[in-house]
Amino acid sequence: MKEIGIVNRELSRVLSEQGHGDLLMVVDAGFAIPKGAEVVDISLTENRPMVIDTLQELKKFFSVEKLIFAHETKAISPTLFARISKLFGEEVPVELVSHPQLKELSTKVKAVIRTGDFTAYANVILVSGAGPRWFCEK
């Protein structure tokens, strides 16, 4: 029985199926998830879990090369935007797109993780990357 790391079996499976450049989205409770998208719903109740809490756990086990937010996240929820950006560090670039563009990109993600977060525009796309474990001779 798995007792360490991410123990949610669907979330663990989704993470292990991500490859370099694949898109994974973490969304708030109200995001309009595209019909047919694979969803791992970890929402429990209002604001449980939060997007930031979910990302803190994902970061331990999942390599990210870029974050994609809607401009509205930075404008309307700047504290959350700053916390997520800081969590991943300066070496992970941030791309800002319009909310309609983010919704269009959501149709291309491999999976969506839905949280119970009620923070406005608390949605982010993670672009899977090659982490520090990869050996490069030169």
C-alpha cells in the first residue's frame, strides 16, 4: 500500500502519465472544465483544498518548466499570483494570456485537477518539464 507522497491514486496516475511539454491544469471550484476532459476532483468543501496547497504538494513530485495564467489572476488575485510564482521560483517562466485564451488552452490539457478553492481566477496551467534529475554531460 502506498503510504508516502501523493496517495490519491487518480492524481498519482495522472502525474505519472505526464511527459515533457504536456499540460496539466489546477483549477478553482468554479472553473468551467471542458466536456470530456479528464478530471481529478479533489474538492472537499469551500476552500478545501486550496490551489496553493495543491501546488505545494505537486511541486514535490512534479517538474514544471512554465506556468500559464490568465491576466485576470494577476489583476484580481495578485496575492495568489505572487505566491504561486514565488513557489516555482524565478527559473520557471510565467506566461500571461487572456481568460478566454486560458479556457481555450484548457481543451488541450492532459488532465485537470479541480480544487475547492473559491479564490477568483485561481487557475493555472503547468507545462511539464525535465527536472533536475536529468543528467546532461555537457
